[in-house]
Amino acid sequence: MRARQWWARHRRIPGWHNRSNIAQIELYTRVTLYVVVWMMLLSQIALSVTEPVRAAAPGALIVVTCVLGVAQGAWNTRLAARGLDVYLGRVPLDRNAFVVGAVLMLGATGTLLALATFVAPGDFPMFVLALGAALLPYFGALSLVTAWRWTALLAALALTCATGVGLGLSGHPRLIFVSTIGVLFGGLWGMCTMRPSGWTLRGMWDLHEARETKARLAVAEERLRFGRDLHDVMGRNLSVVALKSELAVQLARRGKTEAAVEQMIEVQRIAQESQKEVRDVVRGYRQADLAVELAGAQGVLNAAGITCTVTGSAAGLPSDVQAALAWVVRETTTNVLRHGDAKACRVELVTGDEGVVLTVENDGAGDVVATGRGSGLAGLRERLAAVDGTLESGAVRKGVFRVRVSVPVTGLVDEAAPQKQEAAR
């Protein structure tokens, strides 16, 4: 039962390919920090069981040192994960966890210094690495949750304690020197390993959020443009309708029925024209210029941090075909902004003897792509049906989604024909 619960809880963790790019970078950073923690502590354990130590030191002290090393590995892995979350502003600081980590670190340092007293002075240098390996994981995690000066102060405190312990266990000046170098090595290396990694990751998350903000602003700008168009259409006409309706009321009160009827007829005409203009705005016919939409799509995507390349020209296409294709460009551009994590988008318009082909392709689909049954694509198919066009959508390769539209148009000239003939020659 517990195994099933564990599997149900962990199988929902997204895999590598199901994560976004920034999530993959964070996972890589975390795994790297965990590997550093265990590499250091396993090095500490390995140095604690070398031949000179086994030959001179008590076995119980060696076992205690190894157990503390394993305990440090498990606990400092948790501290590294927690410290990174604190540095990224996701969780509050748990001081008790770092207090426990400090106790384990001091215990491991003390046992290492105790082991050093049983070996010859010529074997002291290996304890430099052992002490550094014991201190690096803790001070690395600590540097993520405290300021640099506080981490340095605690490292200096640990240095003082280690020097005092070394002096108390053995008055040999070489052991005191070794303990000093080991503490400095572990503390400084830990601070210079984990803190920059957290700083880099936080900067990348900030850039990722800024990119998403740009995309949302681009969509909001498009909505504002639509709102301005609707205001331009309805504002003046509604003002005229209000004035003429008020005039008709005044004329009717004065008994001028025929004049009032004429004014209401004019109101009816303006209302019908307004209805048509609003319908044109909603359907996109008011600015159904394919060239404008292509340029607008490139500008919006580039502003959102997505490299967009547009090839082909809309010259010579019938107005109804341009209107339908302009809607395809607008809808697919919105989908690229709102869905996926695209870095590049390609828009290609090719005209030939049999018609025109519009291709929109982006690399932000991920492993799960749309099936082509959404309301947006369904609406595009309805618009394309009016010009006998067809729409195909789906994944063409891993992470790449493509929308391809074909519209049969007679009398077109392939603009690339001269280049193709020259290449054939």
C-alpha cells in the first residue's frame, strides 16, 4: 500500500522532456549541487579510512567519522535544496534545519581532527582535503540563506573552533596549520560554489518572467488595438444616433411627425451601418490586409523574445483570400504567444500555379502538442472553407508544431519561378 502511494505521488513529477527550458536548467543546477555535496562527503569518508588512519586510529572513531559523513550527506542535500528555494523566494527560512546541519558539521570536523592526532605528521596534508570536504556542503548551503558577511563570520568562527580543537588535541603546529587551511578551503569554496549557482538561476528566472510579461503585453496591445478600432467605429455613430433620437423626440412633441419619422429612418440607417461595421471589425475584414498581419506578427513575436522570420509576399492575392490567410496569421501568432515555450517561429507564404500555401511553424510545442480540435483552429477552418482552403496542423518532429494552409487560387504567378529556372540552368 505504501509503495502504491509513493508511486502515485512521484509518477506525477514531470520528466526531463516535459519541463520547460528554465525548469530543465533548474533541475540541472540542483542535481549538480547535490552531486557536489556527495562528492565532498564521500571524499571525506574515503580519506578517513586510508591505510595510515586504519593502522593507527581506533576503529570506533573511524566508524563514527564515516557515519557522520553519511548523515551530513543526507542532511546537507536537504539543506542545499531548501537553501536554493529560500534564495529563489519560494519558501521561508528554516533555522532549525541549519542548526542541525551545523552540529553535524562540527561533529565531523572534530572527529577528523581526532583522527589526525593518531597519524604521523607527514600524513597531515590529506586532512586538509578531508576538512574542506566536511565543511564545503554546509557553508555552501548557508551562503544561500545568509549574506556574504555573515557566512564569512561563521566560517571565521568555525576556523577559530577548529584551531582550538587542534591545539587541544595535539600541540603539533603542523596540525594547527592543516586545520586552518582545511577550514578556509571548505568555507570559501562552499561560498563560491552554491551562491553563484543560485544567483545565476534567479537571474534566469527573472528573465523568463520578463519574457512572459512581454508576451502578455503583446496580447494586451492587440486587444487594445481591437478596442480602439471598435471605439472608432461605434463612438461617432452612437453619438449621432443619440442626437438624432433626441431630435426626433423633440419634433414628435411639437407635432412634426413627418420630420420625426425622417430622423428615425436616419437613425435606423446609421444603426444598420454600425452593425455592419462592427461585424467587419470582429471578422477582421476592416484590416484584412495579409501584408499588414505578416509584419504585425513578426513585430509582436520579436517583441516577446521569439525570433520570427517571414518569407513570401501577399502581392497579387484576391482580397477574400488575403482576409482568410490574415486570420490564420493572427490566430497562430496568438497561439505561439499563449502556448508553449517557443524560441523561434517561421512564417512562409508560397504562391504558385495551383494556389497559395501558408506555413506557420514554431519550436515551442514540447512533447504534448495540440490535436487541431480547438475552437481557434475550428474557426479558421470555417473561414477557409469560404475560399475552398484547407488547414492541417500537428507535430512535424519533436517539439515542433506546424500549421499549414492551402488555398487554390488560379491565375497566380510563382514569384520564385525565375530563381528556380536560373538555378536549374
